[in-house]
Amino acid sequence: MKRLKFLCLAVVLCSCQTSKNEQNPARGTFGHDLDFLQKYKEVLVLKAPDNDSARIAVIGDYQGRVMTSTAGGSTGNSYGWINYALIESGKTNPHINAFGGEERFWLSPEGGQFSVYFRKGDPFDFEHWQTPALIDTDKFDLVSSAVSSATYHKAAKIQNYSGHSFDLDITRKISVLSQADISKLLRTEVFKGLSVVAFETENIVKNTGSDWNKADGTLGIWILGMFNPSDETTMVIPAQHAKEGLTSNYFGNIPADRLKVSDSLIFFRADGKFRSKIGISPSSAHPVAGSYEAKKGILTIIQFDLDPKADYLKSTWEIHKEPFKGDAMNAYNDGPVADGTQMGPFYELESNSPTRTLKKGESMVHHHRTFHFEGNKEALNKVAEAVLGVKLETIESAFKK
């Protein structure tokens, strides 16, 4: 009888603790971030069609941005970086409002004569760099939503550095993927022992104004994911002829203890302590990239549309001799700027669409997918090898002394 009473008491205490954890989720969990975001914005939570624990949080006020996701429900790890202080302040900043979010819609190019981030005649420096309100503070309207998907829309006008104006219709569909979808897209089924969440965005830009041409400039779709950095996190970018296809001087040279390049792989530190950016040309890039957080055992993969023979817009902060010879994929590690201030810390995995000279009424489409895996290390290693072509131990040792 005493043993029965003890067991009953243990069950009650365990239930109370579980309830308490769900009501007051710890920082770093999806539940914590969802509670925080809901204090300030309307948040749409989408779930995988076959897994209630795989969830994402989307905010229309931030351009239909995926703020964060989890593979473990309310108490699971939250994968997106969120700028709590900025959101809580209710203020807007010059240059950029880095609200955070692990997948957001932007437009390219960033620099050059066709830039939409600098005014005509301004120097290409941080003081004059300004993210357009369209992709910074403007709201995208929710058109439709279901359990696992939502569609947002925005009609807009934007002007480039050369003074040319573009009239646009932007449509952004966000879908949480099933495990069958994930297996098909990544061409692997080695998920036993792993928790996983994955989502896709279909981003459509329609030209509603005059025909585009290369003399006046064009636009590209640019998708960026902001993630939580750590000393144990390394970005991994598969590439062919990587040294020839790499641009690494966006913000100055990157020290060798932060960037390692072989012919087929690029390793890039994601500690949020040194502002640096790299780009991969479409002829060198593969349609996948990723990162590995060794301490928590989180493998992140992005997958995106890629056309090696297409035109991509160049975004370095200078006038370009070849403005249509840009990057297909970028990676960024945040760090302090010259005055010591810092947006993050965070790191980013990014993809770009090819650009086209759209006639009035024509559209271009870009798909970007984000996958997170955590769990059994042996199973994680199989995914890393199958998708990124590298073992976890190789990633972990890339920057060890």
C-alpha cells in the first residue's frame, strides 16, 4: 500500500512538473519564443501534416517571415535567432531592423549600380546602407492558411541605385513538410532515431510594371536564414572548384582560422564573433548547404533552386563591371562593426534566385527549404554524409587547434 501511494505521488509530481514546464517554457525552447513573440505580434503556427511536434512560427508583419521552428514541440529546441531586445522595444532602427527569423524574404542586388539598398550617388558604406521598408518593416497580407501551409502577398514599388523603378506583386507560400516530402527532397531515408522539422517557401515575384532590361537593372529573390551561433557551430558548403567560385572579401579578408577551403568543401565558423561573409558562384555551388552545432547535436540543412548557367546579380558594395556574375549562395557570420556595435550575434545561410528580364505580367519563382535534425549522432552522421558529403567528425575538427 505504501509503495502504491508513493508511485501515485510520483506520477502527480511528474504531471505537475510537466504542466509547469509547458506553462513556463525555458529560454531556448520553441514554447518560450512563441510566448515572447505573441506578446508583440500576431503569430501563425504551422505544423507538419504527419507530426504535431514539428512546428514553425510565422509573422505576417515581418513579410511572412518564419521566425523559428522546432522538431520537439513546445519544449523542443528553438532553431531561429530572435532579436528579443529590438522586438520588445517597439522601436525601428536606421539601416536595418534585425528582428531575427530563420527564413525571410529579401531582394537583390545589395550593392552596385542596380542596388536597392543605396541611393543614387551615395558611397557604398554602412552609414549609407539602408534596407528598403518593403523587406524590413512592411507587412505582407495573409491570403490563406491551413494546418501546414500559409500564403502571403504584397503589392509594391521599389527603386534602384540607377533610378529605375519596379512595380511588383510578391507572393510567398510557406509549407511545413512531411517526412515523405523530406525523404524525397533529400533523397535519403536515414531518419531513424532523429527528430526533424522542415519547411519550404515558394517565393514568386511578378512584374506588374514596364518590361525589365539589363541596361536599367533587374531584381533577384534573396532568401536569408538567421540562426543561433556558438563556438561549436560550423557552416558547411559543398562546392565544386570551390577556390575559383568563392568570393570572401565582402567585409575584408577572413582569417584562416575562420574559413577553410578545399576543392569540394568550404568550412566557415558560425560563432557570431567576427563580421564576415562569403559567396559561391552558380557554377561552383551545389543546391545544398548546412551547419552543425556539435554541443547540442543539431544538423541544419538548406536546399534551394539552382541554375548553374543563369544570370545572378552581384551584391558586393561597389560599382560592378559584370553585374550579372553574382553569387547563388551566401553565408554570413555576424560580428561587431567599426564602432563596436553589433546587430546580433547570429549567423546566416542564404540562397539567391537567378534574375530574368521579365516582361510585364511575367514572374520568377524561387524555392528555399530549411531542414533541422537532432538526435542519435550515428543517424545524424548518415544524413550529413548523404546530403552534404561530409562526416560530422570532419566538421567538428575543422577549426580545432
